[in-house]
Amino acid sequence: MHITLTGNLGSGKSTISKIFSDKGYEIYSTGKIQRELAAERGLSVLEMNKLMESDHSFDNIIDDTVTKISKEHSEDLFFDSRLAWHFAVNSFKVFLSVDIDEAAKRVFNDDKRGEVEKYKSVEEAKQNLIARAEAEDQRYRDIYGIDYFNMSNYNLVLDSTYASPEVLAGILAKEKASYEKKISSGRSPEDIPSRILISPARLLGTEQKVNRDDDDIFDTDEVLITREGSSLTLVKGSDTVWKALNSGYEFITVCEAD
């Protein structure tokens, strides 16, 4: 199966993509598809970007290209794209989640984002990330009729707030293999619930973090969260979450309230 990766701004998607590229996966990003479309039309990337700003039909072209690529390639591909999960066929859909304060720190301190994403403070970065997420969410609702942040859209929701990229990549690969095994046994994708793996420290709002780089997961059905946009709130099972944290687990399984 292909892998489609999306997630919160500042969650580390590019870093995870780089790890899988080093493992031999061919990476398809929205940027790469845009460059291919530009080359087909004899345009520079800058010219293509300006054209897309005024002609939103190119959104549909990119979406159709993702579907086409995923159908034509029998080998595993890795799509680093906001909406590839919605358009790629035969994919393991992954959403990378991160606490907004941690995301703001990452973006503020990232010198590789260019002058467009330079901020005077972490708080300014945070407010910009919140505004961008809300705008994207509304855009996806208007154009595609989808709730981008709904965790049930994805096979795996993985929290990147505290874990290292290497641990996250390892868990992603392990969860993908487990999912493929279930499909191979005859289970329907609709009958396989989303796996939502969140840091206990993030849920509890504590600075007590686990840094043992361990991919062991505290599996339970006792923890319930609610979601507002990309923000998560623990509503049930705090004792279980504390147990997981004090036992050294970096991740605990949670369920999203209806």
C-alpha cells in the first residue's frame, strides 16, 4: 500500500518524508506534482504558482494527478500532501498531530522556511498557525465537503509533540504492516477503526516527558478525547493516562468522542 501523510502545520511531515525517502520510498509532494505540471506546460515553477493563484482548476488537476499516480504505480509510494489521503487509491492514511505551542516553537526557530514565515515571537507564530489551519479547514469544507481534522478520516493519527522523528517513522511502518495484515486476512477497511496514538504528557498538560525513544504503546479503550479544530482535550480516563506516563510510555491509544 502507498502511504499518504498529512497533518498539522509544524508537525514534522517533511522530516518523516525524508526518513522514508532514505528507506527507498519515492516521495510525491504537492510541490513535486506542481513542478511536473509546470514542465509539461513549459512554465517555470514561479509562473506555475502565479497561474494557480488565479486559476483554481489546477487544484482539481493536482488531485486527479495524485489519483492517477497512485493507480499506475504498483510499488509503494509516499505522498507528502495535504489531501492525498482523500484522492490516492490503496493508501495507508496517516495524520501527524502536534500540540500548537510546540508547533509554534518549531516554526519560529526554523530558519529554512524563508522570509515569508519569519515571526517576531513564538506567540505570533502560534496565532498565524491557528489562522492558517482555520482557513485551510474552511477551504476544504467549501471545495471538497470534508472535515480535514476529523480523525476518523485516517488509519493512523500519530502525535509528534515529543517523540523523535525516527521513533515516529518506526511506529508508522509498524502500524502500516499491521493494517496490511488485517486487510490481507479479508477485513474491510471500513471495519478497521482508526488508531489514534497520543503522548500522555500532551493529554495531561504536563512537562513530565518520556524520552526513552521507545515505540511501545499503551493500548487501552478507556481514554476519551474531544477535538476542537486541531486542539485535543482529555475528557475521560485521566488515571489511565497518568499510569501510562508514569510507566514510561510515549504513546497511549485514545478514542475521539462523537
